[in-house]
Amino acid sequence: MTRYLRLLRLFTGATLSAQLEYRANFLGAVLASLGEVGVALLGIGVLFGQPGTDTVGGWTFHQALLVTGFFMLTEGVISVFIQPNMSKIAEAVRTGSMDFTLLKPLDAQFGVSTRHLNVLRAGDLLIGLGLIAYAASHLTVTLGGFAGAAVLYLSAVVIVYCIWLALSTTAFWFVKTQNASELFNGVFGAARFPVTAFPVPIRALLTFVVPVALITTVPAQALTGTLTPALALASPLVAAAAFVLTRLFWLKAVASYTSASS
Amino acid sequence: MTTLPPDAAVHVRDLRKSYTIHEKEPGFLGSLRAFVRRQSREVEAVRGVSFDLAPGEVVGFLGPNGAGKTTTLKMLSGLLHPSGGEVRVAGFEPRRRQSEFLRRITLVMGQKQQLIWDLPALDSFLVNQAIYEIPDPQYRATMHEFTEVLGLSGILKKQVRKLSLGERMKCELAAALLHRPQVLFLDEPTIGLDVNMQESVRAFIRDYNERYGATVILTSHYMADVTALARRILVIDRGQLVFDGDLARLVERAGGGKTVRLQLRRPVTAAALAAYGEGVKVDGLSAELTVPRAEVSSRAARLLADLDVADLTVEDPPIEAVMAELFGGKEAVRG
Ligand SMILES: Nc1ncnc2c1ncn2[C@@H]1O[C@H](COP(=O)(O)OP(=O)(O)OP(=O)(O)O)[C@@H](O)[C@H]1O
Ligand SMILES: [Mg+2]
């Protein structure tokens, strides 16, 4: 266990110093982060912009802002922690450098999931947290609501990670799945607005087919104390199940791995 | 079931591997067609290979391109699951990739690199130290030793992407052996290096083998690697072992003959020499010809008696020529 913590520290140090090598990328990343908030806030602006609109689908402006905050935070978590690692899986399978990961006496899933960080997008994390804090300050938040939101958000992050890992793992079979992550972004982008603002069929799709609701809307509801107990339980359970399933899927992929020819 | 020699470091019996390959015509339409209806075909890359290696043994693993060398090494290191047969390395079954097994082996691939591209090699070493849980004193001792033998000082703190190919390969080797593995699988570790650099890589491998008694399997297309390091040679061709024995026997087995080199005092025509052997080459006062192995002494005696010879030497043909003879130009065709 301490070895894994030590490795996390080393991986983080290595990936940070590697990125300092390319300082010019920094500006681009900051602009990208600002662009993301801009788009998200514009969306809310359009929804609430018409005169006389106080709520959309039962959500007030600050509640919607809260959801947007969670969305940005999740964007940040994905671009800082998840995507940099997952996008390299396909590449590693294609070039055969996955060989080295599999030859190490270290859990390979841990290895591929923690090796890289994209610090350049850390701004998204801050923006997300800032939006959440701002929106929450205009809403009544209890301590219980806060703890619940934290747990639910963690579950949500686990779910997001599992979806990414499962998609990236298919690379072991279809080496060129670069567009698998594009597909995911397309799906995930919809969660930037509260789920209930969509017509019923789409809402059903989003809630049940793709668990995006769990990723952003549920933590927001928990924070404001409007969450039903059933949903509160569902998220951690789904996260646990997703983790076990993806783990099995990963192990199966590794077992079928035939590395790229010499 | 064959019984396992109790002290074998590597034990391989009837090892097989076939790949399923999906064929695809070039272009987008080809991709689409392949996506809809997959054409697949089995390729037997390794077809029943057996051998045993004693601990501390160094063997050269030779064969033309596509013979199955890399495939075999990948099965021995646990990266590929064999389609059939039995493998034991250091007492473990490689395909299970147990941590205890992985700590005892290493696979070096001259064509691939594990070092972190944007950082100095030292950072990659520290990561490996943590992964293999190498205690600090051992890490320092190993680093000290490797730095000396490989001449690493001065390059460890440069970003890997700024190193020359040879410098990078030295660092790759150091990274791969930092945990002091007992069994080394080296797949073309000297590929693309100049003669000096090849020599220092060889010296390092020899030194490591002597110091730690490690078992080494080495593939290379540079015969000097193999002749300098290995006494025993395995030759694989189209997935099957066609030779297992020492170098001298390989040369003998290839048939061919011995090369006789002459230094003459008076010029001779090639036609005049054709009576003594084949493949006659004349260049001014020096000449070269090939004579059958069994008749070396009688032919040499005749040459010395008939011609005005200043010097005569008899040599084994270069191993490249032996391989060319064994595989009769297949190399070019099989790619
Ligand atoms: N991942 C793979 N998928 C399909 N076929 C493969 C794969 N890897 C190797 N092969 C095929 O298996 C055969 C043996 O390949 P291998 O790489 O083991 O040869 P090799 O002896 O290492 O050759 P070289 O000297 O060129 O490195 C070749 O015909 C090759 O095309
Ligand atoms: Mg090879």
C-alpha cells in the first residue's frame, strides 16, 4: 500500500516536471478552460435569459449554476486525471509500449490509470469549485447535504473513470479507438444542464441508459437537500458495480493482449 | 508431461503460438469491407520449439526476419500466452505473470523504449526503483556499478529525448536491469548502434552475466554480438528450431567449406586457382578460395607445393555466410 502511495508521488512528480518542459502550452490550456466556462454559462444564460423565467424544469438559477459547477469540476477531473491516462492506452497498445506496463510487478490497471496528469487544465478544477461555492452560498446547504454531496460526487467520479476505462480498454481489441473518447465527450456534454430540463424520453435515456445524471445532477441535489433516498443510494451502488465490472473487463482485455509485432 | 530438469532456468517444450490476423485491403473501402466481413487467417509463428537452459548460460538466438524469435521471447516473459506447449522460467509459469516472476526477469527490446521521453533517465530509474521496491543501498550500488561499466556518467541527467540512440540504449539497459533480474531476454539490444557502442553493450551484458550468474537469451542480427557472448546457439527458422549447439558445430553443420587465403609472390590467374577450390577471388597478389572441409590439409599442401606462396591461412567462413547458406536467401523474400 505504501508502495502505491510512493508511486503516486513519483508519477505525479515525473508528469509535472515533464510538462514544465513545454511551458508554451500553458496559455492555450487556460484559454480552453475559460472557453469551457463561457459556453456553459452562455447555456444557462439562454435558458434563464427570457424575461419572466425564474425556473427551468423546476430548477432555480442558482441551482442550475450549481449543476454547471459540478459539470466544470467533472470536466476538470476528467481533463486533469482521467483523460491524459486513458487516451494513452490505445497508443500504448498500438505501439506495443504496453509491454513494459505488463512486465512490471505492479497492478497494470493502477499503472495505466495514474501515470499522467494534465496540470494545465487544473484551472477547470478551480473554476468548478468556485462556481459550486458561489452557487451554494445563495442556497441553503446543511452539513449533511454537504457530506452527502461529497460522497455522491466521489461515486460519480468513479463512474466516469469506469466508463472511460471501459471505452479505452476496447483498444486491446480495436486498436484504433481514438474516436471512442470523442463519443464519450458527446454523451457527457449533455449533462451540463439539469437532467429534468430535457423532455421525458431524453431524460429517461440520460438517467437510465447513460448514468450522467449521477455525475452532475445528483450531487447538486444532495447539496441542496432535494435528493430522494433511493437516488442517494443508487449512486454509490452503481459506482461499486461499475468498478467491479470494468476491472473484470480490463483483466479480460489484458489476458487477450497480443502485443504489437516486434 | 516431461519431467522438469530440477535446475533449469528456462524450460521450453513443444512451444507453439499462432496469431489470428485480420486481412484488410488498402484504403477506406477496404477498411469498411473488413469491418463488415472480417477475413481472418491463422499464422503459425512458433511451431513446436523445445530447449532447456542451465542457470548462468548465455545463448544466442538466431534466425531470419519473421522466424519467431520475438514471439518466443514474449512467451517466455509472459507477454503472450502460448497456443500450446510448456514453459517454465525460473520455476514459474510466465503467462501467470506473478509478481515474484516478474521481479526475476527482464525483457529488453531494442526497438521499444520504456524510459520517460521528456525527463532525464534518472527519473525513470527512480520510478523503477519504487516499482521493484529496490532498497536504497542496493539501488546505489547497482547504479554505481552500471555507471562504471556502461559509462553513464554525464548522460543520466540529460532528457532522454536529447540522448543519442546509443546513449539511450545504455540507459534502457540500465533501467531494465536495475532490479538485478536472474533471467534476461534481450531482443536485438544492439540494433542501430555503431561498432563501439555495440561493443560496450556486449561488455556490459558479459559483465552482468559473470557478476550475477544470470541466464541470458540474446537475439541479434549482428553476428559479432552472438559470437562474442554466447557459446551456445539456437537457430529458429519458420517457427521451428533447426539448430541447437555450439558455434563451431553450426559452422560445420552449414556444410560449406573453409576459406583459404593466400598471399602470393607471383601473380596467378583465377583460372589457374579454380583447380584447387571454388569461389576463387583474386586481387593482385592476394587470393581467396573455398575448399571442402575434409580436404583442407591436402589442398593446402598442393597449393604450397604448386605455387609460390608467401602466406596461407585457413579460416571458418564468417557467420553471416553460414546463415546465408542455412537460409539460402530466404531472408530477402520473407521480410
Ligand atoms: N501481433 C502479431 N499479429 C500477427 N502476426 C504476428 C504478430 N507478431 C508477429 N507476427 C508474425 O509472426 C511471425 C514471427 O514474428 P516474430 O516477430 O516473432 O519474428 P522475429 O524472428 O522476431 O523476426 P525479426 O528478426 O524480424 O525481429 C511473423 O510472420 C510475423 O508476421
Ligand atoms: Mg524480432
